[in-house]
Amino acid sequence: MNYGQKKIIETQQEFFTTDSFANILGVAPCTVRRYIRDGLLTGIKISGVYLIFLSDALNYINKFN
């Protein structure tokens, strides 16, 4: 288990905002929104806020980190 996976699992959240996931990755929130826009990360937009589900966050970490 790598650092990103461990940090995600420790949060015990079912979803993340772009801010919280950016904090885990160590990047800016706009970078996470770009990942979603470019199709590298799956997220859904609800009332103007992107949400990233736990399974999608773990898939991203496994693929790219």
C-alpha cells in the first residue's frame, strides 16, 4: 500500500471534494479539476462542486502514483 492509498483509507470518507483530494495528492485544487476535465480522474459535479468517490480516488492513485 502506497502513501496515497493509506492516506485515503485513513480518512474513512466515501467521497472527496477537489480541495480535500488535492490535499492528499499534494497539488492545487485547480489541478484536480483539470484531471477531471481531461478524463484522468472521474468526478461528478453537484451544485457547482466536484465530488470524487472513494473508488475513483483509489483507482487514480493506483494508476498514476
